[in-house]
Amino acid sequence: MNHDPSRRRLASALTIGSASLALGACKKSQSTTSKGRFEPVRWKMATAWPRDFPGLGEGANFLAQAITQMSGGRIQVKVYGSGELVPPFEVFDAVSQGTVQMGHAAAYYWKGKVPEAQFFGAVPFGMNAQETNAWLYEGGGLSLWQELYAPFNLIPLPAGQTGVQMGGWFNREIRSIDDIQGLVMRIPGLGGEVLKRAGGSPKALPGAELFTALQTGNIDATEWVGPYNDLAFGLHQAAKYYYYPGWHEPTACLECLVNKQAFDALPEDLQAIVRLATRATNAQLLDNLTARNQSALDTLINKHQVQLRRFPDDVLTEFKRHARAVVAELGQISPMAQRIYTSYRDFATAAGRWMITSEQAYFDARNVSADT
């Protein structure tokens, strides 16, 4: 039994706060009937992931359940997997047009429609999950993201960080930058442009198509997320070389897309619940993957004889050189892109200096042998 008085006070405050929200909702919500019983708001969520898929799909389910439970059933969200209502690369349009009220996807999927959105998906050699969250929530990044999506009738909210990803699955060894020449690889967003400039050929494919494309030789390599998600897709059965680090996605920030009209129709307390549920999901996915990735990696290596490889230094150096140019050029395509790029760059510079003093210094110290 927990006798910590601070925890009891927190639990009591949450109970009182929840009761107050519920009471206020009954007074404000237009869905309340004359008998005092509410008619639930029913929302559909289209995702870019297969239904119930480990990691990403679980994150979408967590978000839907959190909104439903936190609202006491006043909003009921039903999740639809990739292709059940709309194809994965059409989630943006479906939410924008009001076909569904919510979506769960990644911002770099919309590079052809909103190229600036790639800053909010993943930036090669950019900020990690901890830094990205700080920029979004405390550094003005989220306000810029929402301003960018406003013309599309959308409200974006962070809804899942992956942390540093793996570099991907390859059907041949990468010994030098020469092995990148002509390599056909599934890699989206800015990472794909970097690969192209380094001599490779990027392809954008949804997750459900990766295994077949790799197995049949339509692609030579693919990245996805990390060991937990990749093991579930069975990618080890199509390629044996597994490379790290994930230079292209130091984190992927997944997004919850909300139709603006649907959001504005909610009373203020339900709007707050949607926002808080996405923030909880943003943390949940990172926790989920951090907890499971190493065990999955052990399974891949020890059970399936996957060959773990680190990218050679010359390959990483070449990728980094192109990444700097690609990201800077994206920052020049529009006034909005310039604002986002400047904000991202300046925050990353400051946060990176602190990370060297704090996180990196701690890791270095922790890893020093006690015998030295």
C-alpha cells in the first residue's frame, strides 16, 4: 500500500479535477440530453499502420483508448488500420476533408503536398526525441507546425516519438560509400533525398509493402523503425544485414491529425482531453520502444542469425555532408520554411550544447570501466 502523502494528494486532486471536468461538461456540452444523459461524440481515426501493429499501431490504439477513457466515453474513437478506410498515404487528405475526424501518421509522408512538414517528421542528423519534444512543447515548434497545417483545416499534435531508429535492412554489406551507388532503398522524407545525393535511389513505400518489396528484389534495402517493429514485420527473413545508427531518423515524431471543425465543435474540457491524450501517447510510444528494442535485437541476432553492422565512418560522413545541404535548402523554399528552419536550427544548437554537458558527459562517465 502506498503511504506517500504527496501521492495521495495527487490522486485526490486528479479525482476532484476529473469530477469538475465532468460536471462542467454536463453544463456545456450540446450533446447532453434533456434527461441529463449525453450522446457520445463518435470519431474515426485512420492510421498509416496495419491494425494493432506492434509499436506504431499500439500507439494509435493507446491514443484512442486514452481519449475514450479520459472523457468517460463522451468521445468514442474507433481506429482503422492502414487501407481499411483510406490508403496510408491519404490519411492527411481524409482528415482534412472530414472523411474521418482523426489520423495517426508521420509528417514526412506529405512532402509532396506540404514539404515543410518534413521538419516535424524526422531530420537527418537532427535532434533526438528528448530535444525534439523540448522544441515542440517549449521552443515554439508546435505553434509553427499548427500554423503550417492551418490552411488544410488540420490541427497537428505530437503523438509518438520513436527515439533513435536503426539504419535499416540491407541485402548486401555496406563497406564504403561505393556500395551506396545505385542502391534502391525504401526511405522516406529528407533521408531519402540524402540517399539520392549520395548515389542511391530512394523509394517511398508504406510499411505493409516492405517485406514483399525486399524479398522480391524490388528494393535492395529498407528502413522501418527499430528491432521491435522490424521483428514483427519479419524483415529479417528478407535481408540479413542490419545497420546502425539511424542517421536519417534520430527520432520520428508521429502525428495525430485532427479535423479542425470536429475539434472546434467540442467543449473546452474535451479539447483539453484530446491534447493531453496525444501528449501521453507521445511519451507512451517512446517508453514502449525503449523497453522492447534490445530484447527484440537479441532475438534477431541470437535466434535468427541477423548480422549487425555499423555504417562505416566514410558513409556516415558523406551522409552528414549531404544532410546539412538538404535541410538548409528545405529551409529556403518559402518564408514559412525559413521560420521553421531557423527555429529548429537555433534550438538544436542550444540543446546540443546542453546535451554535451549533461547527457553525453553522463553516458561517457557511466561507461567508463571501474578498473581504469
